[in-house]
Amino acid sequence: MVYRNHSERYEFGLKKAFHYVELLQNGDYTDKEQAILLDALGEQVPFDLHRNMFIPTIETQGTDEQRAKWLPLAKKYRVIGAYAQTELGHGSNVQGIETVATYDKATQEFIINSPTLTSRKWWPGGLGKTATHAIVIARLLLDGKDEGVQSFIVQIRSLEDHQPMPGIEVRDIGPKIGFNAVDNGDCSFHSVHIPRENMLMSRWDFCQAKK
């Protein structure tokens, strides 16, 4: 295992992940038992952030309607999620985040953009090749006012052919010192439209803020 390159370790990690999901779908395991099974794989796998960040963020920040829609899909691995917070120029400094989500009242959509080089999402695990969706942390712009950092569910790749969605540039950042079974990603957004209901709203009253 130690002599495999990044691509080989990623492929091997995918095989482990596939069999893990297959095992879950054929059994009835508690969350604790699932965590034990995952630990038994022996190393990080490409969907670690799906379990550790994507699902918990929806559980804690989603409304009842959002949880009802997304959690069954995520827990059955019909969608694979990443958590896209870290940016090239800011690391994990949330207050420095530059990615923006501008609300369009006419269409009731958010338009996600990466306005600068330093705003590119950099390093999120599973984003490089695996994820179909991501929780994208971005600054909400509402009527020209910065309403602070919010969480948005953004589809990254097609569920038909796994190609990037329009307006999304995404790639694997390549070999690293460790965790080479994980496809850490680099991603930017260019006028990517998402529906209003894809903003996680359990802790933020969007309707009240619009008044």
C-alpha cells in the first residue's frame, strides 16, 4: 500500500468505499456500527467528508423540509457530498471567505461566484473527483448588502455522467504528503444558479431578512 501513487491509492480507496456502502445497504447498522466499520477500512476514504461534514451540516443547519429531502439521499449514497469551506487565500479563516452567493429576486435563485483567484475552494476532501454535491460556504449578498457567511447546497457534478455542472471548474489537487486515498479538490464557480431552497436555513430567517 505504501508504494502506491496517489491515483492508485485513490482507486483502491474507491473500491473500499464501494464495498463499505454495499455492506451498509444490505444490513441494518446503527451510526456507531457504521463508524466502526469505516474505521476498519484502515485509512481515509474519498467520502469521509460526506459522513463527517456533509450529512451533519444538513442535520444541524437544514430545515425540516431540507432534512427530509437531502438526508435520505445522502444516507443511501444517492448523492455524495463534500464540505467546501477552505479557500486558496484564506485557509479556514471563515471571516475571510470571498465566494459570494447573490440572491436574484426575479428568479428566486442564488448565483454563486468565485470573484478572485484567492476565492477558489482549495483542499476539500472528496471534491476533486468523487462528490456530486457540496456544502459551499459563501457570503450572502442580499440587495447589495453582505449578510455574512451562509451554507448552500450546490450540485457539483451531473448524476448522469459525473461531469462538472455548467459554470463549475473542479479538479483533484494531486499528490500530498498524506491522505492520498482522498481526492482533495480545487473548485471555482462562475455564475452557478441554485434554487432558493438550497440555502440551509434552520438558523437564519431568510424571509425576515428580505423585508
